Amino acid sequence: MTLIEKILKLSNPEELGYAGIFGFLIQTHIVLGLLTLVTASIVLVMTKGTALHKRVGLVVVIALMANFLLGVPLGTFGRMANGLEANLLTSVGAVYVGVLAFSGFRLAQAGALARGWLDKTFWGLQILTTVVYGHLALLMVMGTGLLGLKAVTYENEQLTLGNNTFPVFEAGAHLVKTTDGQLVGMIASENFVSPLVYGLILGWFAIQDWGRISERRTYSRTEIIHQHLSRVLVAFSGAVVAALLNVDWLSVWLNWTIPAIAALGLAAYFRVYGYKQPAPTAEQTAGAATA
């Protein structure tokens, strides 16, 4: 099966385990994901700071935020409605994309003044998501009970790295129940690297944002631009992850982590070497010469 055939097959929601209203929502989710991939790729190479960049960038943010709002119920209620376990990595990943897309947008919109009640709410959600990622990583490594849950295999046996029955690099973080409906734990795997990487990224951005949210430090325009770029790039990497997971490229572990790491590398590149900016106007050139 070719790559194009794999992508086209995603239009059938039943193959992804969704039915009814969730079938419509997953199709909407896929269309928005494809829109994100196209528009964000355009923004990546176009001149930054122009009116066109801001318009296309707004489309990217709206698509990312819409998929954040869709991804959480699809990963939980949508799967459970069809008799499947809730996929925590997918749901938490949607929040990961949403909080970074929002903070990136707000930095471009309000700069250092992006510290209203909504900014603080999303910052708190970012902290909570960081803790959840750390929780998942610890479960996958230690196999011990945390917050009332324990890491288990599909046989509902306690999981440790020594007795893990999952294939190498298999990802998993699904809530599981016993036959009487009691929640006993989370199916997990040795793939602790993905939640660890995502948690560290979110935590690092949260530390950076604390200075702005708490009004304890000021930021130059250059710092604001770099923070905007890094957050939007990492949020965009979430859309890339979703695409890679659905077309079965590489291993699950690599599909989850490579785009996020590449986005951070690209942000570092822009920070060192700059990006395409509009040519200065005659007035700006004259002002600089006068100064």
C-alpha cells in the first residue's frame, strides 16, 4: 500500500474505531490536521512579520486549537463509545498542542502583556499536563502504583521493565478496567521516553512563561519573537506526529519523539541564524541613517 493510499484510507472513520457523531468529528479532525500541515509549512518558509504571514498563521493557530478541542473527547469518549480503552497519550497530546499553540499565538498578539486570566488558565493547564506526562513516564519505568493507578499489561498483571510483554518501542497509556468495571490501572510500555520528552518540553516552556505570567521580568521584542516561534513550531510538530502515527512510519517511539525534537532544533536554528523578514521601508531606512 502506498503512502497516498494510507492517507486516503483515513477518511473512513470506522477503520479508526469511531462511529456516529464521533465518526463525523474524526473526519473533521483529519481535515483540520491536513490543513495545519499545509498552512504551517507555508508559514515556515514565508517572510515573517508580513500581513500575509499573520493571516496564514492565524489559520494555523485556529486549526491547532480546534484539533485540541476535538482531540481530547476523541481520545477518551470517542474510543469508549466504541468499546475501546481511552487513549491517554492521544488525549494528553492534544492538550500539549493546544496550550503551546495558544501561548505562541498570545505572544505574537500581546507580547509581554500576555498575562491575563486566560493566559494564566492555560499556563496552569500546561503545568498540569507536565505533571501528567511525568506521571506516565514514572509508571512506565517503575510499574508501581501512583495516584491510585498502577502500570499493568494486557493481562492486568503488574508491569515492570523486567516482565514487560509489549514489543520493543510499543507505545501505550490506556485506562483499563476489570470485568466488574472497576478501574485498576493503565496499560503501559517501556516507551517512557515519549512522555518524558514531552513533559520536559512543556515544563521548560512553563518555567519561561512564569516570568511573564508573574510580571517578574521584562522581555525584549527579539525574545518575544523567539518564544513565539519555538512554541508554534513545537505545537505544529504535534500535527506531524499525528500524521506519522496514522501512516505507520518508523516505530511508534520514533514517530512520537522525532518531530518534537526536530521542532526544537529548528527553533534553535532560527534563533542563531534568523529568519526571512520584510525589507525595511524608506522611512525606517531614513530613520536608521539619522540615528
